Amino acid sequence: MKLLHISASPRGRDSESLAVAGTFLDTVREVNPAAPIDQWDLWDGTLPPFGPPAVAAKMTVFAGREPSGEAAHAWAAAVATFRRFDAADTYLFSVPMWNAGVPYILKQFIDVVSQPGLAFGFDPDSGYTGLLRGKRAAVVYTSAVYGSGRPPTFGADFQAPYFEDWLRWAGVADITSIHFRPNLATADAASARTEAHARAREVAKLLTAAP
């Protein structure tokens, strides 16, 4: 088991998603102290941009050609980012809800690693094929106001459906979710918080024990 924790929260010790993820990681260390754990804070400045050179590189590779110039440098950065992502077999994602969706830094990560021949293949007749194989993912979802069953005035969920659709698209079918939402607009968040951390421990034990 090689675990990669990808954090999309910039709030540090104030982050509910990072706190739940911390419980998950602590459990993994207790159950399997030898398990390699890579911590990837998407806000640490190592994520390359996905601008015009990167877009040009992607479309060049998609067309079966080699990128050159600035596009070649952007392609090399995207490939290096993907290699770090692909090196793990188990993923833990910390995903707070931002404006009903995911933080833009996570969307940037998705755009950088979603490259032809790396994360996906494409056939004109059959469509996309996810190229990630043998991967598992646990995802911690948090939100301050949105919660399942709440009226529309409390928001909508474009967070989990979008993110899990991308995971499946890339080939990751084994997905387990951990929810703590809402965590702010509620009279008593303590019980839900306790349940989320208990769920994190449970999922960590299951994934650590799985072959």
C-alpha cells in the first residue's frame, strides 16, 4: 500500500476536511506503520499552471504529435505531476466545498494530470478509456452550509458528483466517501463531526487491511 494524500484545503489547522483526513492518516500509521505516505498540499506552489502552453501541448499530443518550445516544457511538467500521482495505489483526498463545487486548485490539478496516454485513452468509436488501474480512493467531503436533504436555499452538490465522475473517468472505480456536512450552519455539528472521524477510522482500517 502506497498512500497519497492530496489536500485541496488552504485552511491548515482550521480545516475540517484536513482534520478528518488526519484521523484517517493516523489510523493508517497505527495499523500499518510501514505504509509509505506522501502528503501533497496542492497549495504549496508545486502544481504547474494549466495555461496556453499546456493546452497546446495536450492538443498536440492528442493529435499524435510531439509538442515543442514552451508547449514541450509545459508537457514535461504535466507528465512529472502525473507520475507523482500515478505512483500511489491508494488515494486520500481532502475536498472542501467551494461555491457548490470543488476548490479551483483541485480543478487545476485535474486539468494538469488529465492527459492523453497518461490518465485516459480515446477511440473515435468507443470514446474515452480511463488508464489508471488498480487504484482505490477515499474522499473526505466537507461543506459549511450544504447538507443532504436541505432545501435549495442551502445550496446544491456539484462537489461529489463532479469529483467522483472524474475519478471513474480516469479509471478509479473503487471510491469510498466520508462526509461531514454541513459543519457550520447547524445547531449541533459535534455529533456529525464525531461520526465523520469514526467513519475515517473505519475506512482507513478497511483500506489498510485490503490486499
